[in-house]
Amino acid sequence: MTKAFLAFFTAATSLLSACATEQHDAARTEIAGNVQRFVAAFNRGDAVAVAALYTTDALVRLQGAPEAYGRAPITAFWQHGIGTGKRLKLDTTEVSTGGNFAYEIGHATVTTADGSIEAAKKYLVVWRKDAAGWRLHRDFANSAPSAPPAPPAS
């Protein structure tokens, strides 16, 4: 009886682990796609498309700017900050998921039409999964050095 239980427990644990890995990988893939859509919308100056990637009760809090809470204020926030030839580049360094939430950490660079760097930021985004999929729920960014610091020596 004990051997049968251990065999069942081991099999069930392996199956759950495999399912969790598949869900994590699927979430990472969908989030990566949404990051690409965000960048594309920003770079074409489409604040409505950028804001559509947020939850309806999302919060954007970027250093030096007033915070925006909710889809309409987020649309206005991005409308004010994009366009006129600005280009956004996002470099995601980490994504982790758990249930209906995930977080993403990375670096953002905004360049002007002539290619000069307007802003270099480090960011943390909390994603929330709803019926429509993974959406930005909390978006925080602050100034970053021009190059990310080297990882600590082990």
C-alpha cells in the first residue's frame, strides 16, 4: 500500500510540475508577444493600442511623471509621451509567473528621431491574466544608468 501511494504521489507531482512548467512557458510567450505589441504601438505613436494592453484598473507610475490610474488616463498619459519620431526599446531581463499574476523586470530606452537617447529607465511590470489574456496591471519605471550594472561576483 505504501509503495503504491508513493508511486502515485511521485507520478502526480511530476504531472503537476510538467503542467506548471507548460503554463509558465505559455505565460512567458504571451507576455513577450504583448511586450512586442507595446513597443510597436509606442513606435507608431498609437496610445490607444498601448493602453489597450493594460487592465481597466491598471496603474502607471513613471519617475517624474504624474501617475495614471485606469485605461482612459493611461491613454492620455501615453498620448502625451509618444509620437514625434520617438522610438522605444525594451530589454526584458526576467519574467516570473504564479497563478494569474506575473512580473517582468527590464530596461527601457527611448530615443529621439535623430537617434539620441532621451531616457534610460529600469522597469518593473506586474501582469495580470484576465479573460482577454495577460495584461499590464502595474507599471513602474525610474531612471537607470546608461548601462545596466554588472552582476555581483559569486
